[in-house]
Amino acid sequence: MLVIIVFLRMQKIIILDFGSQYTQLIARRVREQHVYCEIHPFSKIPAMDENVKGVILSGSPFSTHDATSPNPDLSAILNTRPVLGVCYGAQLLSKQFGGRVMPSKIREYGRANISHLAANPLLKGIEVGSQVWMSHGDTIEILPNNASLLASTSAVTNAAFKFNDKPVYGIQFHPEVTHSTDGKQLVKNFLVDICGCAQDWTPNSFIESTVADLKAQIGNDQVVLGLSGGVDSSVAAVLIAKAIGKNLHCIFVDNGLLRKDEFGKVIDIYKALDLNVTGVDAKADFYSALQGLSEPEAKRKAIGRTFIEVFDREAHRISNVNWLGQGTIYPDVIESVSVNGPSVTIKSHHNVGGLPDKMKLKLVEPLRTLFKDEVREVGRALGIPEDILGRHPFPGPGLGIRILGDITPEKVRILQEADDIFIENLREAGLYNKVWQAGTIFLPIQSVGVMGDERTYEHVVALRAVESLDGMTADWCHLPYEFLAKVSNEIINKVKGINRVVYDISSKPPATIEWE
């Protein structure tokens, strides 16, 4: 049974997703204006209840001329709510209501500037010359019936328009991307001036509503939650504990694949937060399950399977548990739902996959409506220390996928020591918060070296540091040469078993952030 925290009293904007790479970014821009929003596939338009203040139609990789392009009936929405169509959304509005959409005669991708601007609430505070971002292969040649032109660029005559008899707008550029310099202003104009949103979606309002909902849903039942030391599970735990106190039982498993001294440090933080937490030393279980495995997917499955076994064993020590708490966040939910419906799932998400079925528990996921940055804001409002909230992302399988090849306790020790030197140097140099994610990779090779007058044949590690917003794309960090030299020298001198350090300068794509 899946339990969703629903904000029955909250004003909201519905974003209909037509498959655009920017759809999540639209949602983030709406949330930045302290307005709650939800993304729904175009194929599953939700009911327009009294809390829905407006609808945004996303872009799409499709052309309106494609035989299989999304083409839902929008007439019912247009007659009851303000609507903003973005790129494909604008072209769909045009096509459905008497306009003409044709392939562009010139390339309409990248930066452009507004050359004509009509007075209208949507464009309040925006001036001629404002830069916008175009990304489309079709263009609106003729506006919909009963629509008026609002804005043009030198290449796109009908860059923005409005229906004359209703608050329905279409724009052929993307206000959600940072390249559109007044994009935030346009989004705010639509939300506040046109839809009448109150901008009351704040961390404190979220906490207040969620705690009330959790109390009502869980009552006096017992909840078990697996802590990872990361942001999401930690914020979820503190939020649930705020609602039900000691009826929340947290389990933090040491799988032997954590960073150096991570287990003890994190347990101390959790106890300081007054969480009811049990620490479990299960290193031997995981090392045994991983023995002889070198293929990445085999290692992941072994780690996941062992976690389920350990967690299930520990959870059964607690009486009358009915709920499993998880730190699922909104991108997990969105990526689990295909734009075209449930038959084509992008990927499935469960923080502890397999547990709900095995343990026959109901799920409680209080963060499933939040983006990562919002989770951190809620965490700060809850008083969770920056040692937890400011942490770099860390993979669920831990060092198990940062040791290429088979895993042994000795390799784990070597990697923990080298990684600790890298991370602590980032902190000391004031670089940690400028890096989105950093870590050290243990390579399955050895190299010849010289230490003193002796020949060595020891291990190689790679340092990895990337800049990113959400992990979907990432660029390698241009760390100072002097910094890298210091880290390399310290690792080779202090970590027995390593005689060579390299730096990964691959971006995502084509590489991934993790090596496995």
C-alpha cells in the first residue's frame, strides 16, 4: 500500500508533461515562487479541483505533425483555469484552436531577443531586448482563432500570444531556463497576477501540513525507517519523529562500505537529534555476500539483497511495526512515471527495494513532493545540522561501486584512507561546497613506482569531482593544480598500498559520475 502525503488545503499549479527535458525545471521555477505544483503525464490529466489555480503545458521532443504526438483534449481545462503553453504547449494550443503550425524555415534554437512587446500582465516587468531561449523545430505561422500577438523576436513573429476571451497564453520560448533572463519574472507574473496564487508554499508550511497529515495517517502505529546518513533519509526521519516521536524506529546499517569513520560520526549526530536509532554492524554479512563478485550489477544486487536481509532481521526485533518510512523525493516519483503511461517506465524507485513486499508494510514517504533543494530547506527549518544537509551525494551501494573489480576488506581500508584525505582537503581548502559530488575510485590495476631506492608495484586511485545541479548532467571540476598536487602527495605518502593518483576529467555525458 502506497501512502502519499496530499496537501488537500494547498493551492497548486498542474504541469502537464509532454516529455520535455525541461519539465522538472518548470516545476522548480514554480516552487521557487513559493507556489506548490505537481507534474502529471499529459495522458493522465488530474481532476481540476478548487485548489488548482492554473495549468502549464510543457514542451516536448515531438512535433505536432507527428502521427503519435501528444494531443489531449484541452477544451475543458481552457474554459475553467488560466493556462500557459510553453513551446510545444503553445503550438498544441494553436493547432487545436484554429492556428497553423509549420516546420521552421530557419534554425530556432538558442538565444534570441524580444523585438516587439505588447502590454499584458504576463509580460509585466519585461522590456524589448530581453533575452529568451528558443528550442523548437516548428513555429506558429498563424495564431489561434480569437488570439492576439504579445511578443516577437527577429526570427519568430508569434513568440507569445493570448486568447482574447480567456486567460490562456502561449509562448514559443522557454522561461524556465536561466538563458531566458526575465524567465522568472514571467513565471511569477503567470502564477501571481494571472492565477492569483498566494505564494504560501514554504518550508514551515510544508512541515506544519506534513506533520498534521502524518499524525492522522499513522496514529499510534510503529514505523521503521532505514537511515543512510544522507540528506533524504535524515530529513524524512526527523519529520516523521516530529509527528510520532519514539514510535519511529530508525535502523542505520554499517555495510562496511561507508566512508572512513562515517558510522560513528553519523550515529552521534542522529542521537543528538533525539532520533530513536539503532546502529547495526553488518560488515561481515556484506563482505561475505560480495566475496568473489566483480561485475557491477552483481555487486549492486548482492549489496541490495544483503541490506534487505539485515534490515528485515533487525526490524523484526521491534514489535507491532505497520509502516516503512522512506526518503523518496519528487524526482524519483517523476522518473517512475512514463509520460505515455505506466506501460513504459523509465526506472523504478524504492530506497530499500523489496522491503515493502517482504515485510508486508505500508509505505510512508513524507518527502515525495519535494525536490532535493527543498528537502535541504525543510531540513534547515527542522534544525538538522549542515554536516548532514550539506553532504555530497553518496551512492546507495557506497564504496562497493567505487572499488572496481572484487571487494576485500583491505581494498576498502585503502580506499577509505585515500578518500578521507581527498574530502578533508576539499574542506580545508574551502572547495567542498563548490563541488557537487566528490569521491575516490579504486582502480583494478597496479603500477610500478619508486619509493626511496626501492621499486614498488602498488594500487592506483582516481579522484573524481563534478559540478552539477541535479546529477542529470555534470562537468568535471577544474580544481587548482596546487590542490591536486597536495592531495596526490599526501595520499601516496600516507596510504600504504597506493603509489599513483590520477584525476578524472570526464563529463556526464558521455561518462557517468560514478565509474560503476
